[in-house]
Amino acid sequence: MAKYADFFPVDPSSGANKNNRRAHVSSMSECQACVARRRRFRLPVFRMPVSSRSGAFWLVLALLALMSLIAAPRAHAQTPAPLAEWQYSVGIPLQKMFEGEPPTWQIRLGAAGSVRPRYDGANDYYLLAGPTIDIRYRDLAFFSTGEGLGWNAIFTDHWRAGLALTYDLGRREKKDHDHLAGMGNIGMAAETKIFAEYVVSKSFPMVIRANIRRQFGGANGWVGDVGAYMPLPGSSEKFFWFVGPAVTFADSAYMNRWFGVTAEQSARSGYPQHRAGAGIKSYGGGISAMWFFNKHWFATADFGVAALVGDARNSPVVQRTTNLTGDVSVVYQF
């Protein structure tokens, strides 16, 4: 078996970000076990010309931001789903190590579709469709339908950390009235997020990511994730992919809102009372891939799986303890 370093990036090149939540890993891969030559990933990014810095340009950005806030919940909300949290920002921390300083502006617009469970632990699935928008200013700020509106407090070769505002769509009783009848709704919530990512090295480009989020509305609790991922062998100039595990944990307020059954809910629904304590909610992982058609157009695909554990798994509301999700998008980068 070839060493990991034989397959993964060792030299800088240009890069871009996946979908509404992807930075393309700019990389040079070398497989000493099978080839003696190098193949370079050339992943173009948008570099804003000086003439674009006008009032009209900023108006367009403002309109895009407004459209994203209105339409994004239909496509890529960070509502509980089996997609691993790291998949919303896959590759971004690798950009600095393999490219150096990013361009002033990176702008990508597209359309996406996602198949996911109706709620965490549901038996039924449904289709979401909508826009994907990703706007980044240097290594300082970003607006993305995947990562939200955020600021990088730290962005070095090895570290990326910062703050973001995002959202959770909650759970509607009518989505599965036969099973959720009497449980009531979990409202849509705004979230504040603190995140940190660490890149091990160029020869072993594993990314370790952790985040914690506080909901205002909805479950009114704390939820967080720890995960890791890295690029896979088999990537080429037109295609590359990532894989990694993830674990999600939450406090008792969050767990009880999603998986608990109060005395009142028990009387309305017929379910036995159930209390869900703080701890690990689920284990899972995912795989993300990208195909480049030309310097402007590319497509992405993600697959994720999550298995509920402990009090979440034992909840009478849960129909299926393991859920899957998948999404695809077509994106244009300027």
C-alpha cells in the first residue's frame, strides 16, 4: 500500500470553494506507486477587477445576499441532517496552505438539490431545491448558504477559526402528521457558531474541525460537532474528493426538544414520556466530490450518513435510527 503522502497535495496551486460551502483544495498530487509524473489541480477562482469596485457591484452583492437569505432555507440549511458538518466548508482551510493569500473576491453562484429525512430520525425523505451562493472577501469574511455569514478571526497555513451566523429550519408537525401528531412544532432558529479547523501538514493534509452553536429560538440549546476529513487518492485535474467521520453532541435543552416527550406531549400523542440528557447525539461521516467541466462551471455531490445513539436513539419519536442524505449542485464561478 502506498503511503498517504504519495497521494495528497504537496505543492501550491490555485483553488476555489465547493458549492456554497467548498474551498477547492489547490494541490499537486503524486502517486509514487503508480506514476512518475505529477498532475496539477488547476482550480480557478474569481479575481475581481478594479473596475468592478463600483456602486453597482456592491448593489448586486447586496441583492444576492437578500435572495440567499430568502431562498437558502429551501436548499442548504444546516437543519439536522446526516450530512457531516465539515461538508459545509470542506477544503477551505487547505486553501491558505497550498495557495498562499486568496484573491480579493471569490464569487460562485449555482443551483442545488438535496434529498434528506423529514426530520432527525424520520422514516420518510423529501427533496429540497434552491440556490447556492458563496461570496468570500480575502481570508476575512464570507457569506454562504452553507456556512452562513461569518468572519475568520484566524486564518493561517494550519489554523482557521472564527464566528458565524447561521440558521436551523426546525421541525414541523405537519411534515409527518401520522407520526408527529401531538408533538408540536420546533420553530426555525437563528444560530451563532464558533468554529476552529486545523490542517496537519502538506504531506498529510488531514483537516480536524470542531464547532459549537447556540440556538436562539427552536430548541434554545447548544449543539456542536467534531470531525475530520482528507482528500482521497484517485483525484485528478478534473475530479477530486474527500472523506471523513463526524460526531455530534448537544446539551439537554436541545436533546429534550428534539427527542424528549413531555407529559403534555405524551397526553396528546400517546407516546410514553421520555427524557433525553446531554451527550453524544449521533456518529456519522460523509464523502464529497467535485467535477470541473471548464474554468467556470463545475458540479458537486455529497453523501452523508448519521446514526443516532443513546437517548436520541431510544426516543419514541425516532422511526429510523440511521439516516442518509445526498445532494448535488451545478455552480458557476466568475
